[in-house]
Amino acid sequence: WGPLRAGVGTSANQIIVGRAVMGLGGAFVMPSTLSILTNVFPPHERARAIGVWAGVAGAAGAIGPIVSGFLLEHFWWGSIFFVNLPVVAIALLGGYVLVPTSRDPEHARLDLPGAALSIGAVGTLVYGIIEAPQHGWLAPVTLATFAGAILFGVAFALRELRTEAPMLDLRYFRRRGFSGGSIAISMMFFGMFGMFFLVTQYFQLVKGWSALSTGFRTLPFAITMMVAAPSSAQLAARFGTKRVVASGVAVAGLGLLTLSRAGVGTSYGYLAVALVILAAGMGLTMAPSTAAIMSSLPLAKAGVGSAMNDTNRELGGAVGVAVLGSILASTYDRSLDTVLAGVPPEAASVARSSLGGALEVAQRLGLPELATAARSSFTDAMGLALTVGAVVALSASVIVAIVLPQHIGTSEEQERYGGHEVED
């Protein structure tokens, strides 16, 4: 509702507050959905249910740009928030009628200091990565920001290890299913969020496609996710969780590497194939990794596992956007020096700040060569950023292959046998 009420004169702080409230609501909803699935479905159906959940969640992220593009082309920008209101109403009604109640019988109290320290660690880290290209990666303010993130992180770890009711019991990471699944989920969303952040700009500003057209061109990603995610449960049961997840992360890395080769004149067919490869890898990874996290904990702690899974998604996505976006920002303007010679300093600063700014300056000053150079520079910088994302994903696939157990037991079995994963 906050962003919906925003108008032309609305301050950035108001929009940020509105988005923060939306994020708070999402933090309540997403972990609850997965913990409910874990409690409702019996062990032999749980992996398939999580696969359907992962497919719908992943596809929704790709379908969103289509709806948003349609609304932006036909209505005002606030309509992209307004469309969520009837969806929320239907979800509330459906949840009230269909969703059973489940809770942790221990009724653990909230760990507010731990929550504050975790927010400080993540927020400071992401802020430092985003601002580093502007101040310099070795500038004192950048180093101080990263040092602050480390201090927050250490304080959080100490708090969670010493308190009787931790927000996140860090000892869970000793369980290979929990830690391996967390690594896989984080890396998947590192690549996906970072990719969409770059590719949507590439589609609209380099290729010149409208918001709606850009949304439709992401459909191969959504369709592939909807097919691959539900089928991943059967593949994991047949070939083992480790093999499927490690292979999925590697395939996603191959998709990022394929997409990094795109140039200004690359055909849409090539881009669609790259999106399909990336989505296939993500679809193979998400459900088995989520099942590994959930199956590593007792059934009464399904909410903790679900919250951790969602935290992995959001943290990986936030860091992915920050890192890949910072790499792009750091390398984008390297080839603009020649074409910006003689351009007024203020206009040159705008052109260096973003591709959109460069295209606006080129149009106003009648400099088509600036527009050409800016598109080429952006594409080169995007290629470098996506290559880094691919290297991260391929490295993560090796780590997952080492950490994750070959097969994962169910929560009931873990409760009975002391919480150990089942391995070959």
C-alpha cells in the first residue's frame, strides 16, 4: 500500500519504507508456506510437493515482469503494486479456509538481539558492495564498511551460540544436508537475481525492447522452471540428491557463461537458449536443496528450516545484485573516454553513471556515437559480471558435491536416529 500511494513528489525514503513493510510481510509468508508443506505432506510425498512449490515460486519470479510490463505500458507505475491487492485477498481467504495450523510445541521466544545483529551484518555488507564502485574498493570508507559487516557477523555468531533460544542455531550447519542445501540455494539466487538485474537492462536499453516485450522474452525461463523443478524430486530419488544438486548448479553456471557471451547484435534465439539452460539448472537445484535443508531438522523445527531456506534465497539474491551490479558499474565507463571528450562535465558524469543516462545525453546532444559506445560498453561489462557469476556457480557445484550427502533422510527418520543424514 505504501508504494501504491506514492506519487511524483514522493520522497525516496517513503518508497523505501513502503518496500521495507512489503519485505516484512514477505518474511512472514514465505517461511510459513514451506513449513506447512513439510507438516501436511507425508514423507513419501514431501519431496514432490516441495518440487511443485519450487517450480511455482521460481516461475512466478519470471512471470512477474510480463504482468509488470503490461501494466507499465497501459497504466501508471503504481499499478504494479495495486495488482497485488486482489492476489493478497484471495490468498488470505484461501489460507483461512484451507491451511491447517502448525506450530513449534516448545514456543521458543523471539531472539530480537540476534535479528538486529543479522540485519546489521547483511545490510552493512550489501551497502559496502553497492557503494564500493563509487568510493573505490580500497577506499577507507569501503574498508570500514566491510569491517563493520564482519564485526556484526561475529557478534551475531557469538550471540547465537550462547543464547538459550537462538534465532538460528549455528550448530545446524554441522549437518551436511543443511549446510550443503544452503550453499546451493544461496548460489542459485546469487546468479538469478544478479542475472535478471543485468539482463532486463540489456533487453530494454541495448536491444530496445519495451517493458512488456522484455517480460514476454523471459517466458522460456519461466516455462523451463515450471517443468524442471517438479521433476527434480524424481531425479534426486533415482540418482541421489548430491548428484542432482551439484549437476544443477553446474548447469546454471553454464547458462550464465552462455549468456555472458551475448553482444549488442546477439539474436534472441541465442538469448532464449541461454535462459533455458540457466532455468534448467535452477529447476534441478531448488527443490532437492530445499528438501535437504528441511529434512536435516526435526519436524517441529520445520519453521526454522523454512526460514533459513528463505534467508538463503534473499541473501543470495541481494548479494548477487550488489556484486554483479558493482562489477558492471566499475567497468562500464572504461571505453567512453574518447566519445565523451568535449562533452560538458555534468553531462559526461550522467553518461558515466548508467546506460540510461548515456542514452539520454546522446539524444539531447545529438551524439549517436555516444549511444553506440555506451551500449557496447554496457554489454562488455555485463559479460564480465555474468562470467564472474558463472565462476561462482561452477565453484559452488564442486563445494556442494563435497558437502552434500548422496541421499537425504526424512525428518521423522532423523528424529528417530538422532538427526543424521542417510548416505551411500
